[in-house]
Amino acid sequence: MRSLFWLSPLMLSGTILVGLPNAGGNPAATTPAPAAAPTVSAVPAADPNQELAMQNARRYRKEQAQVRFTVFSGGCNRDRKVALTFDDGPDPKNTPKILDILKAEHVPATFFVIGMKAEKNPELILREAAEGHDLGNHTYHHLELTEMHADGVRFEIERTNQVLEKILGGPTRWFRGPGCHYTNEAIQAISDTKMVRIDSTDNPGDWAHPTPDQIVRRSMRDLSRGDVILCHDRIGETVQALPRLIKEIRARGYQIVPLADLALEAQHTPGFHPAFCQRADGVRIDRTAKVPTASLKNASLKKQQPAKVTTGVL
């Protein structure tokens, strides 16, 4: 989630790449100037996972449609249940390994996918859905939302949902921005597209490549009822840590459930309000961003004056 995935010059033919100052300590990001949206690759009809994947995806979309929250980051303490989520995939090297472990352990997860990577690896999206996992939207280019106007944020969301619709027959309502970093303007754009912003209450920081032991220790240190655990399926150390992490979660009496189950249970709990992680790697809100006065032609656009970013929630 903290790393940048470079865009193919062929994919962005006819675009200008603009360097952006980065708000999250990530490598410098780039934003494409106006260009025609790339063509979504068709999924081969012969793929054996396709029918089951479409079935499971439809079921999850029905459950997502019942969620009334505009933001959910876990926190319902009624039962000892947690949800496991993975960002930044699909990764041809490590996502299959993650899926093998989840299948062997009978554990459901939610994969927040990058649109351009999903477009290149539709077979992995199909496998995720066919094996009972839910899908979320993690933007198309994996750029910092704090460096975009509302039109750019909407483009990132809508383009990724178009890719998922082509592969699985419909979009997702789950959305998580890179780094869980947002501006007020970005949050409004997420709301305008009818998405549910999914943050995290348990973040072991695996994006920075800590050791497998550190990943498990950090996650277990913060584990509590209703947690949304945030990991990355592109990280090799996460692959190594995952079997032990699942074992430790279960040893403490927790059940790992789909994200929709957790959100709907919280929704039906009287007095529940979504929790927020306010640590350094939690939700960061830029309260000073200004809405552009004129409509933008750019799909994603750098701000002229980068605004101060503060930690906290609205």
C-alpha cells in the first residue's frame, strides 16, 4: 500500500507524467494527464473458475448492498470475530501463495485490488472470487489521494470498478485508498460514488518488509474484537507470516470472517459507531483541501498548493 507501481508507457500512451510531492513517506508518485481509458482485457470464457467466481461475487455484492455505513474500520466488540484484508494485489508471485494458505486453512479474506494489476491478471481475480473471497477497490494506479482533486479520485474508483465488472459481472462497494490517506475532498468523492470506505484497526505495517515474526507480533499486540486486519498480498514476508498469524488468531479464540459479516453484525448492534485507527499508519485527513471551482478535464490532477496533512478523523 505504501509502494508505487510504475505505469507502463504503452498503457499511458499520449499522457504526460507529472511528479508529485508525496504525503505519506512513500516514493514519489506520478499522475497521468488526460488520456483515453485503457481497454479492459476480456476474461477467457473457458476459465474453469469463472462460473463459481461470478456466483460468489454476486452473493458478496448483495451483502455489500445491505451495508448502510459510509465508512467502516471494524471495532464491533460483540463477538470474537475479525476480518482479514489484503491490499496491493493481485501479485503473480505471492497472491497464489496467499490463496493456497487461505484455502488450506479455510479462511475467508477480502482483497483490495489495484485496477491496473487486476486488468493484467484477471485469472487471479477469478481465483480469489471462486475460492470464496470478497473483492475491494484500491484505486487503479495506486497514487496518493491527497495529491488529487475530486475528479481524479472518482476516476481511480470508477476505472477499477469497470475492471472488476468486466471480470466478475459487477463492481464492489468496498474502497480503501493507498495508505488510508484522504482529504475532505477525497472523502466526498468516495461518498459520491456510493462506496464504503474501509480503514483498519489492526495494521502490522507489513508494507515495510518487517520480519514474519514482527508481522505476527505487531498484529497480535493490537488484536481485539471486530478488528479489520490490514496486510499486503504482494509482500513475501506476509506469505511466511500468514500461517502463524492465522494460528495465533484462532488460539486466542477469534473467528476470521468475511468483511461483510463483520460490517453487517456491527450495523445490527445497538449503539455501534465505526472505530478509527488514529496511529501514525491510520487514517490521515487533510482538512485544508479546497474543492476546485471549475470542472476538471484531467482524470487525475496534482494540487497546485499541497495542503497540510494532519492525523485524525472527521
